[in-house]
Amino acid sequence: GGTFSSLACEAPTCEPSALATAAYPQRNVMKLTFNTMDPITDSVMHTISFSNLRLPAGGFFSTNLAAELDAEDEGHPSYIVSVGTLLHGVPTAMGSVVSGTGDGEDHPFRGDQGNTLYARVVLGASIWSHMGEDAGFEIKAPPGFVCFEAAPAAADLLALQGLMPQGRGEIGLDDVTDGYWEFSGQTCRYTLRERGIVYAGSAVWVKLLLNNPIFALQRTDSGNVWALETRGSAAPFTTMAALPKVGATSNFADLSPSLHSNAPILGRLSGATLSPLLFGAGQGRNWLSVFFTTERASPGTGAQIRLRLPSGFGFMPRCRVEPLPSYHYSTMSNSRTGITVPTYEPLVVLCESTKTAGSDILNVATMTLSRYTRLKEFTTYGFRIFAFNALAFDLSQKDGFSLQTRSAAGDVLDGTVYTVPFLAGDAEGPGTSFGVYRYPMAAGSFVLSFGSMLPYSERGIGSEIILFPLRVPFDSSASVSWRLIGPHGYEWDFLQDEFRYRMTDIMGTDADLPIARKPTSPKLPPKNILAFDDNFEGFWSRIKWYGLIAAIRIPDTTPRSSANVFFVEFGYTASTAGDRLAAASYEAPLVRALINTFVDYQLTNLAGQQNRLLVQVETVTNLQVGGGFRIEAPSGFVFEESCVLLNNPMLQPPF
């Protein structure tokens, strides 16, 4: 220190101290003691310079400096506040979104309305409203969000449990005297009333209601950025107003497993189905066939698939995952359908089981995919997983299956909006999953045979299907609603008079089906379901052998993105365990359509040149002696009159 004149003034001694004592006192007072100096008068002023002052890390809004002058021989000090330029350090703040704890995120999918998200806001600088409505802060969600409501967070958030104290500041309790929220697009803005204040270091927890973007957002997307900005005109209790200033825009940060820089907006898995091999309550060696189509690609390899089962269902600790039958992963095409969309094996290398809160059984399977592969966008995948059934039916089972894809870091990418449907073609919605049945059906009690597996488009008529034997594990003289379900793409197609169900029609049966009238084939989709509702006469007996004969249209290709299985269900409309009697499955044979068929050239693709073609084909039906292949080329191609089959001289591998 010193003066800029010839007046005498020794360098003062400096003693810093805190104005207010606290757990972490801030030394915001400097006591300067001058030993030798010329008197300060109305015409004599001393200039003192300070250096190496540590500014508040969170900045501060415009403020004065205050000084107290205390002469040694006087008992009454003089107090003055600085005039002219105000001091200002750019205010900052820190925010995070509560994610992955079960708090909020109740509508996490793209396009969802009314999604609840919780935000934690910590102010680096105090905000104080000098005149009213001149201070506050705003939370800016990523583009596409629409913020429309905000309120203090409740004390029962899972993210707050175990914290003592919770550090849960509340604002906006009284919008007349405290402050109020305003909303504009993606921005949620809080404004203080006159003399309102929120102190630096305060942790404020806010409940936000937003409409989600119509597009999905991964955690790693460059556009998934949440930001926080404070505004104010002056620091607390400053004696003069200043022009409003805006603090630095601070992006939300990852602070803990529950506090994240953003929240993912999930894509929607489409075409998802989950079909069991066994339906009986308590059956412990069941295989679940699972199919789904992604919306988004994983950001890298080693992605995850997570399957959650309803309460009572379970997995082994090291859950067992296998590929589906190989035909599900084949490429099928014909002149009518063209090349169809293939189903891919997800290449699971590890499956581990956990349990949901409140469950005594491991009912969540997390499957890790190979580090050499990644999930592709808009791609269908299929696999089967070993599980055991619940001991009894509960209506919640119809809504209890969920499926998600995740990044290697565990961030959710896509998910099923509702429960995973049991049947392909069912509209997505609640209550569409399968549930267990009271009695298991023994092997061989539900068997089907087919007159021909050639597609309907080739024959022009439906194929005869014989159900024999059909043996039920219950006795009932009461009406039972039951149905016979074909794989997706099959269509029941028969006249009422063509339906046969009596002992005289089917060799081996010893009882007629207990129905009051012959059914008709479905006229509206889904045409693969033949239902017998309110159609009962007689008695179901566990010792009788039943059967039926009808006709069904065979599709152009074997179903690959859903189970190639017939199902029968007795009591499928019942909502109580006692009335859901029994169900079974039967794998259908393959449609007689060539698969994995490709054609390429070996020599040249120039017009008019002689060429050799490389043809690959996989048959479904055995080719007997005297049989052969017929290859029909597009117009303009010409085969030699005596065509010759050659080995593959280039040793070119199959497609």
C-alpha cells in the first residue's frame, strides 16, 4: 500500500477476518492499521491498492464495498459505502438431473407428454431481488422439450434417502411473496419477488413436468445438454441498483450415480413379442422366445439387453440364453414378397440375473453382447432364454414383462412402452402379455399335422390341418372359452360345413369336441386366431381324446420375427387363477419355400458378355431322385440350350 502523493503514509498492517462465524468462515473483512500517516480530511485522501484477493468461486452479482473508519482516540466510527463502479464476478451455478433411481422419468419415451424429471440446482452466487422481478434463474432443457410446470421436490425421493440432512432446499412455496415460475418452450424460469433471496451454496431440488421431444436422445448425444443460468441486478443488500446482469451459462454435470448431466429420452422397441414353450404354473424348465426391433443403434460394442419378468417368474443366477432355430436367421424371398427383412442373433456372451425391489426371486436378466458386434438401428433381433414360471396366475402378469436395450455403460437406449405382447400382430397396450395356467399340458397332448406346407400363393387353396390328439388336463361341465392360434401370417380359411370335430370324422378320437356349433373362419384380423367363445355343449374330460380338422392358409415364408408356433389356450379370458385352466404350444413345420437364395456373377457385369453365375440356395424339403431346380432369369438373359452345372472354380464362399 501507499499514497500517490507526497503526503506521508506508511504501508498499513493487514489482518483478515470473517464477519460471520460458520463451519467454513469466509475471510471477507480486512482490518488495516496505519501507524504513521497524514490525517484524512475533506481534501486529503489516501489511495490504497490490494492484490492477490481470492474471488468467490461461484462469482457474485454487482456490489459495493463498505468501509469503516475508526480513529484511535474516537469512540464512534465513520461508515461509508463505495460509489462509482460496482464490483462484479461472473456468477455461476451447477445443476444435475436425477436419473436412474426410480424418481420421476415416468414417461421416458420420445413423444411422451407429462414426463416428470427432478433437477438439483446449486447456486454459486446469491441472487437477490432489489426491485422485484429482477433476479432469478432458469433451467433450459435440450431442444424439443416443452416445460409447463414446476414445484418443490418432495422429501421422499429415493435419491434423498439416507442423506442427513437431505440438503433439499425449497423455493416457490408462496408465489406472492417468495417467487414464481414461468415457462417458455424448453425453458423453466424462476423469478424472485421484491427482496426475495436465494443464498449462494443453497441446494434447491425442483420437480419439473415436461413434454418430451418427438425424437429419442441418448445420454451421449451432443444435443442432450441441460443448462442453468442465473440473473440479477445486484448482490444482496447492495445500496444501489445496477443494470441487470446474467450469470454464466453452466451445463448440467454428472456428480453421482443418481445425479447426471442429462436424462435419456428413450426410443421405442417395435414388433416385440415374448412367447413361452410351457404355460403351466410352477413349470421350471421353460424357454421364452423373444423378438424385438430396435429404433436406435448402440453407441459402441458390448451393448446390453435387459429383460424383466413379472413377480413370481425367475431366472437362474447365470441366466441361460441361446439362439433360436437357425431358420429364424435365414434370408427368405420369392417373386411375390421380394427379399424380406431378416432377423439377427444378438450374440450374447454373458447373462446375469438380479431382482427388482420387493422380489424374492431373480427376475431381471441383463445380457451383454459381444465386443465384436453392436446393435443396429431399425433391426430385428431374436433369442430365447431359460426361465421358470410363477407358481400361480396373477393378473399383474399380463402387464409385467418389459424389455430394454442399453449401451455398454448401462444407459437405456430403447424400451417397450407397455408390457411385451404375447402374440405378434397384437396392438401395443396394457394386458397383452401371457400369464400362467393352472394345469400343465403333458407332452403329446396337443399335436398338429398338415396336408401341405406349400404357400397359399402357390396352391390357391388352404392347407388341411388336423389337430389330434387334443387331451385336456381338467374336467369341466361349465363353459370354457378357448382358442387355437396359428403363427403370425397364417389365416384360418374354411367354410363352416368343412369344419370337422366329431368322432366319426377323426380316426382315434373317442369324444366329440364339446361345442354347440361349428365355428366360422375369422373375417377380420387377426385371422390366425380361431376362438371358441360362448360355444360350449357337453363336457370336457381329462380321459378323452379330442380332435378337429379345418383348413388354414400357409404364408409365403416361415415366420422369422415371431414364434413359428401354434398355441391352444383354455380359459384365456379368465382373470382368476382357478379359471385359467391350461395351455400348450406346438412348433409348426417350415413353409416349403427356398431360403438363403442368392445370385451373383463370377466373370463380368458388362452387358452382352458371356458370364458365369454363382447361385446359392437352401432347400426346406428333401429333393428326391429325378427332382431338380428351375432357374428363371429376367428378360434379356439367355441360358445355353444344354446348360452345364460347374463347381465353384473361384472357391467363392456362400453369401
